[in-house]
Amino acid sequence: MEKKDEMVLKRIGSIRSPLTSREECPKQASEGGHEGMIIIEPHLRDGLEGLEAGREILIFTWLHLADREILKVHPRGDAGRPLRGVFATRSPSRPNPIGLHRVTILEMSERGMRVAPLDVIDGTPVVDIKPVLEISREG
């Protein structure tokens, strides 16, 4: 039974990436992100129906190597910049290390999808996928 302040996330898949350490990861995907595969758990693959190559999606990951006790960081790891609260930064170190990645689907496969640009290390758990919605501004 869950406690009142407890939430349970379940892995829906994993990232397969050429990046193998935090030091190799670009600060943002737009700064040197790579192609990667999102491998979806077999019993959840029906949930990919409707996604196709060329579509932009948001990938939510669990940054499993992050330090969950840090509340202030130097933005972009630059000690010359003043400390800021983690909620004012994109630092992976935070109480709930949820990563958000906007990528384009390059190819669908039986096991998942090939996407780019990706800025996370191999083996990172995926907790959700959502399509990017274009906002229409009429009138």
C-alpha cells in the first residue's frame, strides 16, 4: 500500500545510447545530442500505436545516477556563476530526477524507436512518452 506522500513510477523502457557516463553527456541535446534507441517493455509496446517517424515526442526519464540531496548548483556546472536552486535550473541533480527530452522519431521498430537528439546515458530508465502538441493560435 502506498503512503500518502509516496508515488510509484514504473519503467516503461530504457534508453540505448552511445553515451556511457555523465561526463560524456552534453548539457542539452541541442549541444551535441546523439541518436539513440528507446526500447519499450514488451507488454507495453501496444502503447506506441499512432506514433510514426518524423513525429516529435517528449521522453520522460528517471536520471538514476543523479544526486537527490543537492538543492543548489552552479548553473551549467560553472563555478564562476552564482549558486541557484535546482528548480531554477535544468540540473539532473534534484529531489526527483525526472529528465525531459524533446526528440524526433527517426524510425519505429518492433522493440521501440530510434530518436534524436538524445542527451542521456545508456541504460537510463524511461518513465513516459508524450507527443508534442502544436498550439494553434486562432483569431
